[in-house]
Amino acid sequence: MDLRNIAIIAHVDHGKTTLVDALLKQSETFRERGLEGETILDSNPLERERGITILSKNAAVIADGVKINIVDTPGHADFGGEVERIMNLVDGALLLVDAKEGPMPQTRFVLKKAIDAGHRIIVVINKIDKPDARPDWVLDQTFDLFGTLGATDEQTDFPVVYTSAKQGKAGLEANLESMTDIAPLFRSIIDNIPSPKGDATEPLQVSVANVSYDQYKGRVAIGRVVRGTFKPGNVAWINRDGVTKQAKISSVMTFMGMGREDVAEAPAGEIVAFAGIEDINIGETIADSVNPEALPVLKIEEPTVKMTFGVNTSPFAGKEGAFTTSRNIKDRLTRELQNDVALRVDSGEGDSFVVSGRGELHLAILIESMRREGFELQVSRPQVILKEVEGMKQEPFEEASIEVPEVMAGTVIELLAKRKGEMKDMRVENGTTYLEYVIPTRGLIGFRNELLIYTKGQGVINTLYLEHRPFAGELTAGSHGSLIAHETGTSNSYGLKYAQERGQLFIGPALAVYEGMVVGQNAKDEDMTVNVCKEKQLTNMRSKGEGVAVQLDTPRTMGLEDALEYIGDDELVEVTPQNIRIRKRYLKEHERKRYKA
């Protein structure tokens, strides 16, 4: 069968998974099955809750007699390791761009990966059903981006398809009324994306780009047959260090629809899943058992942020989680390393582990996954990874694109100046200010929280890692004061009433607290101990107004990411399956004073 391999790449929330829905539902593969629902490929509960793709997914459809292997990739910069690997599986890419927003920071990142791989790219201008869509402006911006990223003349001469993925319509003109279905996009893929190259008669070479786990078949690797014909049986397995071992493949599968089906053999160019090697890892090669040749090892960009994961040491430790020991945490992190090449794990002090990733969200998703699996742990504030280059200290810098209401732009510019941000561009359109900044990654830690508070939830920020540059110096922003529980007990309205006069509370009444736990943010930049367990003294006398109900402000709910952004260097986040708590590293007040001294 004629074959095409494509990846769908875009900035987060530009409609990749929704477009895959339309392609699946309108293909010959699913005509009889009547697929229901939205974002069908986002099977992970975390992906559905957040509306983002975290792990790349494979699907395959048949259109006009041609099999099209589709890979849906993450749109967030923190999961860029997935995008880099996927480029080795495919021969072309659909670049989705929002018809109103145009190219965003992550569009630049994913497009650069596709251009560097030499792929043919089809530009899909999506969401043309938006009332304020401007497809002509978006097309001009996209063309400029191709030139900026050093695309070849052939790549710059890209075909353009206009779509409304939500309505399942596509066309070659930006006119929604003339569109009927997604067929023009299928035709564009078949006409413009080359069929895979590879000689089926040469010695076998199969790349490994992804690894998953199947409860029946064990460890399953996903890769591409670069050359030769791939069949179950004896093969050579070459690991990342170049060591060759003999192995046996028990099952070879190809993708059809959203599932996998066993096949007797897979030809060169096909994307396959295979089982039989329990210790196989991303970036390794399956080769001919007689004449083994290794493929180039995948190079993945280095992590930029690190955190310390440790055993929970709070007074409530072991009460809410099923997995609480350092061995449990170590085994779980080791498992994660097998699937996530962008992650690093090193031993820390005592029972702790230093975990490095591509950004705060990358690590927050890992912590949230562990929490849902029943793990209990405590984590430190995210820190950037510094490098020493020619005797000079360097730190990661990011490109930040920010949208804020025009009346609040001055406040945001002042906040960024304190965080060593350097403005590159500023424009105002329809009452919204668009800011382009280059800023140290250090300056962005905790900034999203501030942005939402100062813009009353109307600020939007997107960031993209640029490079390591010379250290920018100490920051003058980001410090805060915390309200700290004075004793262990249960919070009550009487104690909270006096505590809320000092700042913003994170907890309500009737919650268990312990000494040293952070229960709110002080209005001043200094820590303060408050007694939220204080009870009203009872007397045998009654007076007018004695029993009037206490009015409490609504506490600020601190989710995992909010807590990670909030904490200072002397604070930790306690993560359990039931609660997210913020605490001081040293729970006793005299210990904190000694630490500061």
C-alpha cells in the first residue's frame, strides 16, 4: 500500500488534537465505526483536564487508498523532547497556525525541528471560523518565520490549507462557506508529502523513538523501519553506547486507526511498534543479526530546571499515601527515565533525588502523575541549571510573549524589569498590549502567579528556551513573606479571623495544620507566625453580639503549580494523594532563626 508519514506540530492550543479528530472521523478507516467525542487521542486524564498533549500519539488512517501514519505531538515547550524524537519517524509535517494569533514562540521551536530534519511542510491555518480571524496576515507572518529559521527554497514554497478543525472542514481558500469536509487536507498530504524512502532488500535497521508498556506484551518500542523488512525473530540490538547484543522480537505491529495490529512483516518506511526486548530504550537501534549497523544516536537538548524530590518528613507523613519510602520514589523515577529522555535524575543529600527537566511544567506533570499513583513526597523550589563556559557562569534565557490589557501594561513592564527582562518588541492592538521579552529562566519562576494576580487573570504568557547566556546578576523581585502556623491542631474561624488581617490565607476552617506549615501569604515581605488554631475563651457571661458569625475571606486555592511557583528557597511543597501543603524547611521557629543566622 502507498504510504505517507506525517507529524502534526503547532504551538500549544492551536488545535492539533482536534484536527486529528477530524482526520480520524472522516477517513475510510472510521466510516463504519462512528467515532464519538473530542480530542480522542488525548487518553491520559491529565491531558484531558489541562487541554494539552503531553505524550506524542500514533494513529493511522486510509484516504484515497493511501495509508497515512499520523503522529500528534505536544505543543508545550517543556515536552519538546517528544517533538525532537518524532521528527525521525516522519517524512513531512503539518504546521498548524491559529488564524488570529499567528506564529507563537512554540511555533518557532517545532518548525525549527522540522526544517532541520529537511522535511516538507504543509502550513495549515486553523480556526478560520473565529470572528476576528486574519488569515492573510498570519500567512505573511508564517512566511517570514520560514525565512528567519533558514528554510530551503523548496521548504519555503509551502502549500497552504485553511481549516476549521472543530467543524471538520478544510479548503484551499480562506472561505468557510465554500468548505464541506476535510478531504482537501487529505489530498494535500498525498500530493505534497513524499512517500518514505528505504530499500526493503538491504540489511535491517529500525530506529527506536518512543517506549511504552503493554500489560500483555510488556515493554513496547515504537520506531521506524529505516531499511530492510522487519519480521518477528532474531535481530541485533545496539544500545546508546554502541554495544551490540543478540535479541528476539516476539511481535511486530503496525498502526491502524487508534489501535495496533500484529503483522507478519513491515516494509521499509513503515512506523512500527514491537515487543520482545525488556530493556530497550529510546535512541537505540534494531539491526540485522548478521550485519548489524547502528543509526545515529538521538541528541536531545539539555534540561534547564532542577528540583529536589525527597521523602515526606512532615508530622503528617505516611497518613495519606501508599508509597512513601525513598526506594519507592527511586523506582518510580527510574521508570520515568525509560520513557522520558529529556529527564535527568541524580542522587541528592540523604534520601533525596535531584530531578532535572525542560521546565517547571515538565516536572509538575511528573509530580502530579506520581501523586495520583499514590506517592507521598516533598519537593523543593525549582532552580535553574547553571553552566561554566570558559570560566564564565552562564544561565538559561527564554523568549517570552505576553498579552495583557493595555491599562495594565505598565505594571507588567515594571515587574519584568525587576526580573532582568529585556524588552524586544511592544505593540498595541484593540486594547491589548503584546510584549516580546528576553528574560532569564530564573526571572520566570514565580512570575506566572504574579502576572495573573496583577492582571486579574487576564494576562497570558508563552515562553520558549533560547540558549545559555552570561549570568544576569541577582534579581530584585520574587521575594515574599509567609504566614506560618504557630502550633499543630485544627484551624478554626476565630483564629483565621485574626490571621487574615495580616495577608491572604491559603486555608479555611476545620483543616488539620502543623507547626511550621505555611497557611497564607503575608502582606509584607517577611515571615510571620500566626495562631490559626486559637479558640475563643468561653465564659459563663453572655453579652450582646457574643455569638455573631465570623466573616472570613475566601482563601486562595493553591494547586501544585501555584505552590511550586510560590515557595521560596527555605520552603517545600508537601505532595500527597489528598493534599498539597506548603511548609517551611525547618518547622520549629528556633531552627529557622538558626538557619537564617
